[in-house]
Amino acid sequence: MPFYPAPVRDVQPAAGPGVVACRCCPVGVSRSRRARGYPSDMSEAEWAVCEPLLPTPAWRAGRGGRPASWCMRDVADAIRYLTHSGPVWRALPADFPPAGTVYWWLDRWQADGSAERMHGDLRERIRLAAGRTSAPR
Ligand SMILES: [Zn+2]
């Protein structure tokens, strides 16, 4: 069972093993090539729930720029690794994006409210999956 249970209707089916939709990547499919072995790594179903909660990349929205060098799935997995294993930024394993890149994206997602929205959405999904109301009364 995924850590963040999602209603089946919200999960995009994978086009194949390791093939997941991703708006940050040029062809719309995650270009991450990391072997996912850490307990904190997201499954394809978890990424399918979390990816739409991140802001649309500027280049994809027609506001200029270019695709980021790293897939946001790798950045999100790095943040989860740090929160799961302890925030030793300089000890971030080499298969993740550089710690400075991960920190830059975390800071941006906190500043633009994406982290808060993701937390709220996932909390609501967990509460509903547990048969509770979407928010505490
Ligand atoms: Zn991507």
C-alpha cells in the first residue's frame, strides 16, 4: 500500500514499467533514470498523485525559460530522503540532484505555496481514505 493512499480515479496509469507522466520533462514522461531503492522513494502511483500538485513549469505554460536540468521527481525524492533520513544536506547520495539544486526547489515550493498545497491535499486524501471528513472540524 502506498504511503499516500490515493483514490484509484486520480492515479494516472503508467504507460509501462518505469514510464510515468511528468510535466517538467520535455516529452511529458519522466526522464529520471534513478534506480529507486530508498524507502523514501515515491512509487509511480505516488508520483502520479504528487506531480499535478507542483506548479506548471514556466516553459510549459508559455512564459519562457527552458526545462529544468533535473526531473522534479528526483528533486521530490531527494526532499523525501532528507526528511526520512535526517537533514544532512552534504550527505545526499550522488544519485540525487545536487543538494544546492534540491534546496533551491524546496525553497521555491515553500515560497510559492506548493509545499503547503501538497501537504493539504495529501492530508485530505489520507483522511478521506480513512473514512473521516476531509478536514478536522
Ligand atoms: Zn520530470
